[in-house]
Amino acid sequence: MSASRIEHPFGPLYDEHSRILILGSFPSVKSREQNFFYGHPQNRFWKVIAALFGQEVPATIPEKKILILSNGLALWDSIASCVITGSSDASIRDVRANDLRMILDNSPIEKICCNGRKSHEMYQKYIQKEIGREAVCLPSTSPANAQFSLEKLIDAWGKWLY
């Protein structure tokens, strides 16, 4: 698989009630195919969020949107476009960051959390200075993060999302 420049294929998910913005790095191949966040079936994001809010794990994109928006969350990614091989965060280069102002200007965002180190690294490098707000780095929900069990992820995320 060769590296190629890819533009982020879909927009952010937020509304006027979103208080916590969760940033990924860049959509995986599966997410790009589904045109929505955290589309890889092994990614534990939806299980973590559902568990934290005592809800069923959503199966459809409309159910996922309801879970996020009904709990005051917003989703977006740190990267607007990059050169990437497949879904590998390690291969990301030539980054152009997303502009978060559309979300921050239209939602009462109190906290910004990054899903994993790559998202946080990109946020610190390209976005933080621009908007003047720090972000918390949460352990990645990616299946590549094998050192964190689902239970450990729920515990770690729960400390920051409340």
C-alpha cells in the first residue's frame, strides 16, 4: 500500500450544546469508507462512550450521532489532510490541521480531549497556539493500543469526560 495525500472526507459533529470536544487524529480507511468517525469494528470508541453514559453501544450512524450530541459531546479530528499509508498514524506526514474555530465559536466547549498520542501531538504542534487552549491526551481507543483493555479505557476516559 502506498502513501497518498488524503483530504478529510467529512465534517465535524457538534451542536449548540456540545461542551466536550473529542479529537481523533485522522479517519481510518474504514471510517473514510463509512464517511463517519470510528468506523473500524475493532475500535473501542463507541463501547467506551456508551459505557460512560450508561447507554447501549450504537450500531448505526444515526444512533452514534444521538449518543454524542445527547451527552454534550462533539467529534472532530486534528488533521484536515495529510499523506498517510492506509490507517497508520505512524505514517502520517505533510499535515494540514483542521480549523476548530467553527466548533468553538458555535458551542460552549469547556474541555478538549484528544483520542491518543498522535491526535494530541498534532493538536499541540498545529492547533493549540492558534486557539490558545490546552487539550488532554486520553489513551487511544484504537485496536493498536493493546496495552489498554476496554475496562482500563473506560476508567481513564471517565476521569476526564465528567
